Amino acid sequence: MEWLVKLTGRHIKHRGVTHILTHWLAAALATTFLFDFHGIAAAFAWGGFSHILTDAMTVSGVPFSPYSDRRFHLFGGRFRTGDPVEYGISFVVVVICIMLMKLIGDTGFMPFFYDWAGYYGNGVIDAYEWKQNRFRIL
């Protein structure tokens, strides 16, 4: 979003107007409960909201509201971008997301976990490709 604004010739700083916590939360809730074409806007808004939450864990935090100069911090804003803690948190979030997908039985698009047997059963791939890939997890 910052890149698109910069195309208009205006300069905005990172973690400024594009990182307001309340705006992303409102967008995520609105696109979740209102009409959304195939969930595209909701996925974008929830992704933006999760980005804001992870930025809130850093020392500089994120703006809570455009009407306030206060910044929002999670866990006291102890982490710096690029610290090993950042990678640990990312790993935990990915594992939780995969567990939730398996728990609720979501069979939607999963770009790194292919259903080779299902592809073979539906005639999308042939027997040779299924045999080559049946034990591949990623």
C-alpha cells in the first residue's frame, strides 16, 4: 500500500497511516461479516491485521488510532525486527495455522501440501506422476 501511495508522488513513512491497528481490525471484521467475493478482501484484511499485530511486538510499535499519538505495543515491544525471536514466533504461528486447518478439515487450496492421491483419483495427474510424488510432503 505504501508503494501505491508513493506512485502518486506523496511520501509516507513505514508504520504510519498504513499501520493503524483500528483500521485494519475494522476492515477485517467488515469483510468477514459482509459480502466478500470468495473471501479475497477478508484474507487481505486479516493478513494486514496480523502484520500489524506482529509489528506491534517491536520496539517502535504501531499507531493505535489516527486521532491519537499513542503507539500500541504487544509484549512490551521487546523484540527487534530480524531477531531470532521473530523467526520463532513465525514458526509457531505457521504450526498453529496448519493444526487449525487439519482440525476443521479444510480442504481448500494449500500451496505447499498437495493431495497427490486426490489428484490421481480425479484424473488430474497420471499414475507415473502419482508414484513419483506420493511420499512428498512439501
